[in-house]
Amino acid sequence: MEKETAERTCLVADDHPSVLRTLTELLRKWGWTIVASTSDGEDALAKIEQLKPSVALLDLQLPGKSGIEIARRMERISPETAVIIYSGANDPATVREALDAGVRAFVVKEAPLEGLNRALETVASGGTYVDPVVSGLLLRDNDAPELTDRERQVLRLLADGCSYDEVGQQLFISPETVRTHVAKAQRKLGVRTRTQAVAAALRAGLIT
């Protein structure tokens, strides 16, 4: 039982001081040990790397680095930390991007607090949680072509202006593998060039 208590550690990051304070107090009441709280994304990333909490509860928009950007770094700096995004945004493209980045739970701030507690407990047990409101939006938006997580990652980096070589370096794959992912995405999206693939993916909300 002592081991279970020790593992219920959490870092909280939100750029609104009142929200940050409220979340910190609430999680303590729910039995979590708050190892750090911050309003800055860069600081959150540094503290996660240093403290290795079991959960990081992050606002989507943070100064320095967004919650999604932080989630993308977890596999390398703290794979044992599960990221929960707690956000006012609930559009399907943002949720998909968060999940593709490795976020384990997505909770909207308008939802009842029971939803946040459920997300924390689900993630602590090794599961994944998406707010019911968000799940409904994703289901209604399922006419978009199905791209794999890797195909979205590749197109997202191309949208940022990266070359095939640069995409390969960031994703630790070869430029040829990058080209293969782009070719598959082009076929699924019904386009002939990578520029068209990026544009189509953006329009479909598959990348942001």
C-alpha cells in the first residue's frame, strides 16, 4: 500500500494562478502528492524530467511550451509520466493531436470535476480517458480519412516546413521511411503531392 501511495505523484501546470491553486488543493484532497506546480511550459518540462511524477496534469496552452509539446517529449525524458490535458478547447483536431502526441487523458474544463477525478484514477490504473463530450465530437467527425499516428506526425512536421531529412531526424526514421508514410497518406487523402497531402490533412482536421 505504501508503494501505491508513493506512485500517486502529480505535477500540475496551468497559466491561470487561481485555477492552478484550485487544482493543486483539489488533487491533494483526492489523495495525490503534488510534487510541483507551475504556470510555465518550459518549467513544467524541466520539473517533469527532474521529479518523474506518475502524472502530469497540464493546461493545453502554456507559456513556453504547450501541453501537447510537453507530451511529445515524455517518451524520452520521463516515459513513466502519464500526461492528462485539462483544457477549455474540445475541437476534434486538437483532441486527435493530443492523443497522437501520447496524451493519456483529455478533460475539458467545463466538465464536472468528477470527470477529472475519473481521468486521474483511470490513468493511474494504466488506462486512457477521453471526456464524454469530446468522444461524442470525435464520433460525429469520423468522416475524415483514417491516417496512422505516424502519418499524422510526418504531415505535421512537413506542415511546419521540415524537409524529409529533418522529419526523419526528429522521428528517428530514415528519409525513405518518411517518403513511404507520405505516399500512403497521399493515397488515403486522394492527392498526388505532399503539399496537397498537408493541405488536405489540415482541412480535414487531422493535423493542426
